[in-house]
Amino acid sequence: MKKKLALLLIAGFLVSAGFAQSTQTLVETTTQFLQTLNAGELQKTQYAFTDSLRRKWTNLPVGMVPRPGIQYGSLSDKSRMAFHRVLSAMLSSQGYLKTTSIMQLDDILNTLYQQAFDKGEIDQKTLTMTQNLKWAHGNYYISVWGKPQASEPWGLNFGGHHMALSLTADGPRVSMSPYFVGTDPSEVKSAKYAGFRVLSKEEDFGFMLINALTDKQKAIAVLKQDVPKDIITSPQANQRITSYYGIAAKQFDESQKELLKLLIQEYTHNFEHQKAHQLFDKILKSGIDKIYFAWVGSLENNKPHYYIVNGPDFLIEYDNVGFQNDGNHIHAILREKGSDFGEDILKQHYAQSHK
């Protein structure tokens, strides 16, 4: 018994030490990034942590909704290199590559529209409309809220077309909710980058799970309604998901539960190692059986489809419709319930500071 207790204490110490190390790296890399900026750039980048703008986010193009912060494309090479160190501290290797690929996809999308115009497939009005949305690799915005430090809360947001990264930190505690990503197209189908799929596993694992269900299970999991035109919990929508829909994982066999875990991990493991495992372990502790999975739309790709994974601690939404109903435009979000913009860790911070 003593040996078991000692092992548990050691494990707890290692987890705590890991969190401390990872959050210290976040503080250091963000501070180093800020030190590369001049006074004018700092003024665009830094805000008070208490500014209500920190909690406002959008999944609309920059041409429709401007972002606070400094434009990534305006940075010097030195500052860009420093900011990539920040991204590497926030995200796992897969999360980092998805983020940078989503940025690159904007330039690919612009090229595809220009090529369509040159071929006479779209008119000047359509081309101009897309150009006014300001999709571009460099048109993403970085904002830092408060001073990066271990003793007080601070935050960092990075957003633009099809991306909203929201980090809130307080000592070893970190929130990455809400985490929004998207791709248009979800699969590039022509020219140099034909076949490129940035969010391939979010799509593939969803299809693997729904198609692994029996006909009886599908009758419960598949909702008979139109595919939503966007994620339901987008910041523009008034509707929120407050109920559980579809089939409970307690009705899954072990192989189906493993597929469900694989799908969830594709989202949680976009984060830095310690944060990813802290969140996934929390989900496991609450119980896989309490998670619900629902599907809307086609059971084949390249056709509109949607799924939701909803548990006590988290919510995942995935929507793939496309402007032409071609199932080739993904919006996806992971929310840690009660933790959007660090809500839970801030409550804990203020409760402790007021003792």
C-alpha cells in the first residue's frame, strides 16, 4: 500500500512539474516574441487582460470582421521566427502543422479563385467578392492580454480566416477553449496542391465511427434533419447546445469506444503534450459511457455532413457543407465546458487570491 501511494505521489509530482515546465516555456517564448517588437508594434499587440475584447472571437473572414492585434504578415522575420516558437509551445506537432497549413490554405484558395476566373468559371463580381474577404497567409492577428508571467493570469489569441486560438494561463493552469479550425477547401481538387487535406482525420475518423455502428445504432445516432450551414455554437449564433443528442457511448462495444477515443484525441492532441493529456484524462475520468455521438447528413464524403461529440467536460462540433453543398468546407470546434477563455481557472485564481 505504501509503495502504491509513493508511486501515485511521484506521478503527481511529475505531472505538476511537467505543467510548470510547459507553462514556463509559454511565458518565456511569448516574452521573447514581445521583445522583438518595437514600440508601435507593441501598442498594436498588447492589451489589458481585463479588456472585454479578449473574450470576443469569430469564425468569419477578416474582411467581414476585423481582428484585434498585430497582423502576422506585417512582422519582421525575427518576430515571425519568435512567434513560431510561441505556437510550438502552445501546440503539439500536429496542432502546429494544422495551424500553419490552414494559413497556407488561404493563399491556395485565392489561387483557385483566380484560376477559376481565368477559365471563365466565375465572373469578376464573384472574384472581387472573394478578394474583399481578405483571405491570406499573412492576414492573421496576434494579441497578448496582460503580461506573460507565472504569478497572474494572462492570455494570447491568434485568429483569422478559419482559425481562432485562445490561450488563457494562470501559473500552471492553462485553457485553450474555444479552439476553432476550418478549411476551405477541405480537399484541394485541382492544380499544384490537388489532394491536400489539412483536417483529414477530423473527417476520416468521424466517418470511421459512424460507419462502424450497426443499423440499430445508426437509427439512434443519425438525426433526421438538414445539415447545419455552420457549427451551431459559432459566435454569431444565438442557439447553444444544452442537451445531449444521438447515441450514448455506453451502447458501444469496445472497438467502437476505441474509435470514439481516437476521434476525441484528434482534437485534444492538437495541444501541447501536458495540456492534451490533462484534458483527455479528465474526459476519461468523467467516463466514456457518458459521451453522446450524433450525426447528420451523408455517410459518404464529398456530400454535406455534420457530427457532434458531447460529454460532461467537453463539446466537439464538426460541420462540412460548402457553399455549393459539396461537402468540401470544414468548420470544427472543441470547447472545454466551463473553461472558455479560462473561465474556470480564473474563478479558482480569484477565489484563492481573496482568501
